[in-house]
Amino acid sequence: MAEKSASFSAGSPPQPVTLTKIAAKYVSYSHTVFAYSAFFIALLVGCYTHYEKIVQNEYYGYPDEWFPSVSATTGDRYPARAIFQIFIALTSGPRFALVFLWYLYTVYSVGTSSRGFGTFLLTVGVIRTVACGGWVYITSTDDHLTHDIAMILYLVCTLPWQLGVLYTSSKNAAALKWRRLFTIAFFTSLPPMIYFFLQHKVHKIPGAYTTYAFFEWSLILYDVAFDAVTAIDFQTFEFSIVDRSGAQGAPIAMSKEGSAINTSAEDRISPSFLRTLASARGFVTEIYLAFVFWSMLTSLALLIWYFPLWHMGISGYEAFLLITVAPMVLGIRPLRRLMAKYRGLFHVASLIGVASYLWVDPAMRLTLTATGLAISLTTWMSTWLEMQNQGARLERSILIWGLGLIMHNVVKMAWWTENPIWPIMHKANGGMNEAGIALGIIASLDVLLRDVMTSNNEGIDGLSSSGSVVAKKDSSWLMASAGFGSILFALHSMYSDSSAIMRWSVAGYPNYGPSPVPWGVATVAALVFGLILSNNRRLTTNPAWYAIGCANCVIFYAFDGWTAFYGGLVLGTYMMSVMPVLARSITIHPPFKTLLTTFMIYNVLCLAHVWVVAYAFVPGGVYARERTNWVLGSMMFLIGCGIHNARKQVIQDALGKKMAQFHFLKTTRQFTRLFALGAIAASALVATKRSVSALVPAPFTSSHQSFTAGIWTIHFALDDDMWASEMRMRDAIRDLELDVVGLLESDTQRIIMGNRDWAQYIAEDLGYYLDYGPSTMKHTWGCLLLSKFPIIKSSHHLLPSPVGELACAIHATLDVYGQPVDFIVSHNGQEEDPEDRRLQTTELARIMSTSPNPFVFLGYVVTKPQQPLYYLLFDGGDMNDIDPSDWDRWCQYIGYRGLRRVGYARVSHGKITDTEIQTGKFQVVQDPQKFWKASYERLDESQIDPALRYPSMFRGQGVRGHRYHVFNEPRYYVH
């Protein structure tokens, strides 16, 4: 028998031998023990070593607060933090094993999950675990933003993880009971936790943070306990360590369960699973490259705008707008194929546009950004052209391009409508340019490697190998160009920022309309819904759907406030839904004339979009003055041409070819829905975080019922060196303690200003009520009001401007310590238009003279003191000049009545703009009529209560370039 056995062994391949087996339930046990140890040992050590420090928060300490939060316990102090991080590291191994075991258990053992859903849940579990490592090892002290992003990602993944595990649970009654219990406990703990956090953060109630901490710790208990239930499921599951080469020692007897792990194809990791992961990675990297494209496109006009802004007219740099016609070079077939084949390399090259922030010189930054945009745009167009005969892959690329725009919206929402990789951003003002470049390089190299790996089998990543462009017989290249050029303009001008359609249609209080937070989430959701609808081409090319789009464009233009916003949401859904079919239509026509015409149409619409407001500074502007209706009408007509053309197109793909791509197309659409819904969730989390962190408006100093008002022309929040300036503006406004401030030249919700709403940042960070002023569709340069006091009502005025630029004004009534006080913020026209300025000043005087309330005027008048317009304003408006002896004024003026004037100061601009800050200090009085006329008797600062004095930091050289100038100190008065 021994000989027979030896002979059999010699003549057969080595048999696998099980060396040892480990019950899978021990994975659950170790995960639970290590996780609970991490938190609770850290809690004990933290309380023992730093009790009073870790219970201290920003408002209260012991004994008002007596129990520490999770973050204070685990992230603030040594040695508790070190112990916590060590145990979390020990938890990570069992955690990854648990996630993978659940996939095997539900897909292959009990069969409660399909392979696709199991893969999704596995991916969520892995992302959630990595995100946990992010907020554990990167504390808020190390990098607050990265810590918060990781924490938000972890919380976002918790919902699908717990619900997905619950959904795929086996029929084990005990496991189901405990999972349901812990899931219900987890999610019912969230509302009271949020409530007590708001009680602490917003209302500053003592002890609220301790109660919040108990709910926070309970989430830890429920979260870990939820995963501990897997020990019940894994009772019959085990690991086997198998020596496939054969073992010299005696093998362990194999149980039925142990023998299940073998080399059969059914039990290996599925190739389709690996393809799914690769596809997901490709989606992520290409979405990021699409985000980079949209970032450069939206920054180009913003950089161009800097130059005519300072030249007060056409500067010559406007020619850079024509860089968008660069894709016409794709008429050269070898170049087109080269760019498509090595698109990863060209995407890397395009990052020069993101890296342009490294150059301080504005002209160089513009040049490099334009170069990067040209490369990126041409690369995307070459990819589409070479995919024209690969319908599923072309659709994938176009959908990813649309997701890049949605990502652009979400990122801008997180950065208060700035884009952190724009060339106007750098580290000092919140930019993340270096990270943007690094991610761009990684994404580009991933695209390059995937293309190289697949090129041998499928041509150029499955692209058309012919490289020819064959138009359909009944398809018009001109109409295709009109459709895509106009849809690109529509998305850029109105939907490249989640707050744009709100600011295009804002009204006065109390019917102000939606606020960007939280309603920017609705804008993102509308774009997402449109992109998902784009799969239904019968709908998107239907004349009835086009009619709905046109009707909502009319609603958006003709109304304001909430009604216009609703119209804008439906219009955004429509625009996003037709974008893919219009993009697809340009790929089947000769590239040179099609792309040249496409982007010239886009450029003409962009210029028209500017001409309607800048008519006083551009040739032929008089014909475009205030004609946004013409621009929108032309845009919708051209889109209609494109839709009519797309509707006539005949599908070229043979039935067999379409069926071969069916699985690819299905996967593409599933990923699109997944990432799109993720964008909605991300925007909702951003909105929640911003809402929670925003300060509640309250006066800087309320003890004497005083307030400080200011006026400042801020040149569209671009400083002298072409950097975004809102952070520096915030610092100046905060240090001057301005309770009410009027900001002029403030409307930045146009293509040439980057579709920004920087005032959101100042309002949330310092705690202000915000009146944006006349909407973008009112064709002014903008005037804006920030107030620490509630806005009772406001009206937006377009002042008479028969010849020159349209002048704007806000007339607002504020509740100032219980008394209604009126304010005007206004910006009159240019020096070259004296009749305009006379009519505008007359109207301002009429508004002020007819109000019975105490009044403060904060305006840009364009006249010297003691001149006719000066008297027309102050005498005609029944107002007092804040200081008639101040002869060195030309633009900005402050007037008042019915208040006690305390002081007046002029502060230098600090190179944020070319215009100073003017401020006045006032007190509300019981009998305004006694203070209707001013006393110009001055007082020494020593006679003024310290709480009513101006900050001393601006004396002498001042701070950050801001100092008291002209008088070199504040002036104080009797009243």
C-alpha cells in the first residue's frame, strides 16, 4: 500500500493540503475588541491626564461642561491620542477582512446579494475604512479641511453600509434583530445629537455640548456593535491556509466548510469584479480631469476681465477668449489621432493652466491658463471625435464631462463659490493648487496607463480605428455646431455655480428668494437629474421637451425670487439632459469647420453676455444694452436648431454592435447614477456644514446701542495683483468692526467674473445678513449690503441712466436695536455722463427725503464737495454730510440724519482695490428729531467712551496695508 501511495504521488501533481483553519467569527471578535479599546481606553487615559482641558470647548469649561466629546478625547492630547491611533491601526486588519468576508458570505454563501450589489457594498466598506483612517490620523489641528472631508466621507458611507448590510443579511433571526436594533438606535440618535450641537454652537447654552457628547459616544457604541453582529453570521465560516505545492507533514483533516476554498473558477475573485473596480477607478480619474477642464474654462474670462477692469475699457487681452477655437486644428487627422491615442500625456501638459498660479505676473498667469485650456479642450474634442463609431464609449466620455461640471459646482459650494485650483487662488486665500496639480498628474497617468494596456486589443481604448469622420446624409454640421456651442454657453453662464440662478433673479426683502445655502443643493440635484434623463434620447430630442425648456427660460427671465428659481431649476435639468446628444452630434462632421463654428458661436454668446452690461465701454454696446432677453432667446433658438438636427440623425451602429456594447453602456449609466447621487449627498453635507458653522449675526458692540457703517468699492473681489480678495476684505471689515457695510462693484455672477458669490464667505464667517442688491439680470455692476441687524425690508433700484452705465441702489430698512433705520447703498454713473449723474442724484434725494426714519447714506456719487450734485444730494435728501470740512473726496460719501454721529474715519485700501474704506460711527437715539440736523463741533478722542472709539491698530503704519489716512486718525463729534 505504501509503495502504491508513493507511486501515485510520484505520478500525480502535488495535492493542496490545508495547514490550518481559523474561524471567521474571530475577525468580528478582534474588530470589536480593538475598536472599543481604542475609544474607551483613550477616554479613560484622557480623563485621567487632561480632564479639564478635554471638557473645555470654545464657550464653556468645567463644571458647565463635564464630559468630553469623541474628537476632544481622541485627537487633542498625548498620550490618549497615541493610544487611540495604535488601537485603530490594530483594528484596520480585521476591518478590511470583515468587509471582504461579508462580500463572500452574501454573494457566494447565502446568496442574499447579487454580485453587482455585493461589489458596490464592498467598495463602500473599503472607502469607509480608508476614510476612518483619514480622520483618525489627520487631526483637525494637522489639517482641518482634510480631517473634515474624511469625516464627512465616513458618515456618507455609513448610511449605504448599514442599510446595505441590513438588506443583504441572511434570515438568521438573532442577527436581524440586533442589526435592526443598532441601525434604529444609530439613526434616531442623530437628530438629538444635531439639536444639542446647534444649542451649543448657535445658542451657546451651557452644558449642551456635554449632552451632545453623550449622543456622539452612543454613535460609537452602535456603529461598532452593528459590525459585531457579523460574529453570528460567521459561525459556520472559516479561513483555511492551504499549501498548494503539497506539504511534507501530515495534513489537517478538512471539514466540508474548509474544503470549499479551492481553485475552482467560481470561488476565485471574479474577473468581472476586477473590471468593475477598474471601471470605477477610470470614472473617478476622468471625472477629475473633466473638473480640471471646467476649472480652466471658467477661470479664463475671469483672468481676462482683470485687464479691462484696470484699463476702464478694451485692453487687448480680450483676444485670449479666442483660444477656445484651438480644437479646429483637429481637422489635421494625424494630430487628432495622436492626441486621442496619448490623451493622458496631453492632459498632463494641460495642467500648466492649473500651475499658472505660481507666476505672480497677471499677464503670465493668463497666458499659461489659456494654453492649458487650449490643450485640455482640444484633448477632449479629439477623444470624442475618435470615439464617434464607438457609441457606448463616446457616451461614457460625454457623461463624465458632464459629471465634471457637477463636481465643479460641488467644489465651488465647499469653497464659498471660489474654485481652489483657479489661478486667482493660492495658499494664503484658501487655494489648493498644489493638491490640484498632484491629483491631475495621477489622473492623467492613470488614463495613459489604461490606454496603453488596452490599445493592443481594442485600438485606442476602444476608439475608432479608422479615424475617418463620416457625416450622416441628413445631418447639418452648422446646426450641430449651433447646438453644442450654445449649450456650452448656457451651462457655463448659468450652471457653473450652484448659486448663479439665484443671484440672476434675486429680489428685495422680504421676498428675497432662495439663499445659496441650502438651496444650492437643489441646483446640483437639477443638473444631476438632467444628466440621468439624458439616457432617454427620445425624450431629450422631443419637441415637447424643448418647449418645456423654452417655457422655463421665459419664467426664469420674466420673474424674480422663488418663481424664477423654480424656472431656473427646470431649465438646468433641461440643459443637462440635452447636452450629451448635442455633444455627440458634433463628432460626425468635419472637425475643422464644425469645431471652429462651434466655439465661435460660444465666444459670440459670451461677448453678448458681457456687452449687455458693459455697453458703455465697448464698440457697438448701445445695440446690446440691457438685452439679456436677446441673448437668452438666441441661445434657446440655437439649442433648438441643434435638437432638431439631432432628432433627424439616423443611428449608424448595427444591431450586433450595439448588443456587444450593451453591458459596457449599462455599467456606464450605473456609474453615472452612482457618482451623480454622490454629488447630491456631498453638496448636502457641504450645505449642512456651512449652515452649522455660520455665525449668527450680532453687532460688534451693543452696550451703547452704537453701530459702525462703511462704504467700499471692491473691484469685483480681485485685488491689485489679480488674487481673490474676500479673505483680506473679511479681515479689514472685521478689524474695523463694521456693523453695516455697503460694497460696490460687487456683482460677480457673470462669466467674466467667474460666476462667484464671494459675499457668502464674509456673511457666514463674520455673521451678517446679506442683501445681494439688484439681480445680475438687471445689468448693473452691483451694490451689496451686509448688516449685523435684521433686514426688515429692502427695495432694489435702477437709477435713471439714459446714456451711460446703469446705476444701482439698495434702499433697506434695518431693525437697529428695535428702531427702524433706513440705509441706501448706491453707485452712480461715470464722470463722462453728467446728465445721468444729475438724474441719479435727484432720485436718491427723493428716496431719502420721503422716508420718515433715521437714515444713513453710503454711496458713490462722483462729485467734489460743495458742488451742485453735492448740494442736490444732501440738501435735496434732507441729509447731513458726515464731515463737510473733508474736501478731499470725489467718489464715496457718507450722509446721515436722526442719529448721533460719533466718529468718522478714512482707511487706506491695502492694495485690495484702488478705493479707500470710509466709515462712520453712530448711535441710535430715543428722539431722532432732536438729531435731525448735525452739530459739527469736534471732540478729542479722550472725551469719547473707549467702547465707542475706533480701533487703534490702524494708527501709524496700520496692519496689512490698512491705516488711517487723509486725517491720519479718526475724527469725533458732539453729534
